[in-house]
Amino acid sequence: MVSYFSGFVFGKVLCLFLVLLLFLSTVNLYVWLSGINIKTVNLLGEITLGMYCLLIFATLYIFCNHAHYVTNIVRCQKILFEYINGEVREKTNKMQQLDVYF
């Protein structure tokens, strides 16, 4: 029960972190693009904001890509488990039918 609860809390914290990261990336992208629009451009500042923006979006992409991969693995394992469970159920029913005849 404790491991389930800690996993639940970790999932909530991770979702909060990803939402915060998405919000920061949106603000960072807005500041970066509005800074480019100004006539006097601080080149070092713009490059830094652009790198932060790319880093944040790359991190979000990696998180989402791995989450999608894990979801596919869990889905395939669930389908495989249901298939194996169906085969075991069929064999059990056949064995029970044989027991009835003897």
C-alpha cells in the first residue's frame, strides 16, 4: 500500500513538474520572440534564451516520448496477459470437462 501511494504521489509531482515546465517554456518562447522583435537586440541574451527554450522543449519531448513508449509496453503486456489468461482458462475448462467424464 505504501509503494502504491508513493508511486501515486510521484506521478502527481511529475505531472506538476511537466505542467510547470510547459508554462516556463511558453513564457520563455514569448520573451525570446518579443526580444527579437525589438530593434536593439542583445545578441548574447537572445542566444541564451533561445538555448533555454530549445532545452526545455527537448526535455518535454524526451519525457513525452518515454511516456508513450512505456504506455505501449504496458498495453502490449496487458494484451499478452489477457491472451495467456484466455488460453489458461480454455485449458482449465477442458481439464474440468475431462474430470467430469471420469
